[in-house]
Amino acid sequence: MKRMHVDLKVTARPSAVCKDAERFGEVVNMIATLERLIAALGWFEKHPEFSVLRVNECHPSTSSAKGSNDLMLEDAAGTVVVRCEVSDVASASADSNGKERKDIASLGCSDGVPVDGVRRFLCISPEFARTIQSLKRKWELRPYRYREFAIGDATGTVLVELIPASTGLSKEASHAHPIQ
């Protein structure tokens, strides 16, 4: 199954689909990523502080343009106030494929969470959320912490917000759920 290809040469395919075929495993990964994205959009819509925002960009893919993210929400003035990277990783080993590091860099948080009024999230599986928030990690070396929000849908998707390490939020408290 892993090596099988899905034929994309159909007359009704969207113009954005430029390939004639794709590996079956990659199609499954894309679907999982889209499920997580849809779950995140639903979560943002349910919370008053986010529900008034508009979608600026929405394109989960394996590569994003510089300064772009899988999901970006903007306020009425057109200012981006939410950035989100979506992942289909269901791994129990922290950053074994470098995904966490790449997503943090894409969100502009490699050297810490910028104080610019933009909230930054990872939209991930529960397994990956537990892994990246492990108390066994060397948190004293990281310039950020995570705050977790359960989406509460059938996909099990979790949003984790990157927050500055200097907020005083302890490792144990990083699992707090202030917005439900």
C-alpha cells in the first residue's frame, strides 16, 4: 500500500492539482492534515476572541512560503493575529523527523516567542502533543513553553500555543486549559 500511487489524471480535478499521480501514503497524510485543519477552524470559530477573525491564508502543505503558515487569521484591519502550523505527525518520539523544530521556526519562534501581538499555535495529534510537552525535556534550554487546548472533536486534534518561557508558566502548568 505504501508504494501504491493514486491516479490524479481525471477530467474534473481542481486546477491546483498539478500532479498526475501521488503516493497513497502521501494522500493519507494530506487527508489527516486537512482533518486537523478543519478541526482547528471549528475551534477558532467557537471562541469569541477568534470568531471575529477572517482567514488570511489557509493552505496546509509540506512547504510554506517564507512568512506564511498553514493557517493565518487576521483582524478587521487586515493584521495577522493568529499563525498556525498543522501536522499529521502521530509520533511518540519528540521531533524524530524534525517537524516540531521546523514548525517552530516557521512560526518565527526559534529564538523565542516574539512579543508582537500574534498568537502562534501547533495543530497536532494528542500523541505528538504529549510528546512535545514531556516533563522529561530540557525545558531550561527552550525559550518557549506550550499551553494546550483540547479541540474536543472526534479527530482528537489538539492545539498547543507557543508562549514565552519568561511568562513564569511552569512546565507542569503548561498543560493548563484556560480556553475550553
